[in-house]
Amino acid sequence: MTTDSMTIRQMCDTFEVTARTLRFYEQKELLSPQRDGQRRLYSRRDRARLTLILRGKRFGFSLEDIRQLLDMYAGGRGQEVQLQRTYELAQSRLSEMETQRADLDAAINDLKNQMTLASEVLSTFRRAAE
């Protein structure tokens, strides 16, 4: 094994993922480690791809979106096309996340208001019991 390659265990430790996760991404053709018998050896390219996969998942991109973005660069269409599509997806995802945040903020405020009302009613019950 060269120093440029990592085993599945090293990948798991480095990226804090499970072996099952790595095999899943391999099955989905997002990663393509070399094989040495039963051993998987991950190259720098695989590590870079995994970094992008994990970042994309954290941002809420679908695996299909991630695959298309990775394939754009690998397919020779270049970094500019890949970056433009990434930017478009990010813009859309950011808009969705901001909407979700606004909905969550509204729900939190409503819940706080309901809790305030419940606290006031409970205080009334306690005063009446005294």
C-alpha cells in the first residue's frame, strides 16, 4: 500500500463514517476504491470525493445531485460548469433552508406563547388553591 492510499478502517477513522457508509457510496458509484483482494484501497481522489459527498449531504443535497456534480468534473466538462451547477443547487437549498428556519422560528414562538399562557393558567389554579 502506498502512502497515498487508505484502507477502509483509515477512511472510517479519518472521516468519522462507518464502513457500511463507505460501501454504500461505493455501491452508488460515488466512490471507486481499488481492490487488493478483499481490501479496499482509497486514493486521494476518493478522499476528495468523500469530502464533497459529506459536505453535500450536510447541506441537504441529494445523492443524485452530488453524483451529477462529481461526474461533471470527472467527465471533462470542467470545474467552471461544476461550480456553476453547485452554486445553483446551493442557492436553491439555501432558500429552502431559510424557509424551514422561518417556519421553525414561527413554531418556536407559538410554542413559547402557549407555554406562557399555560403558565399563567397554572398560576391562577395555584392561587385559587391557596
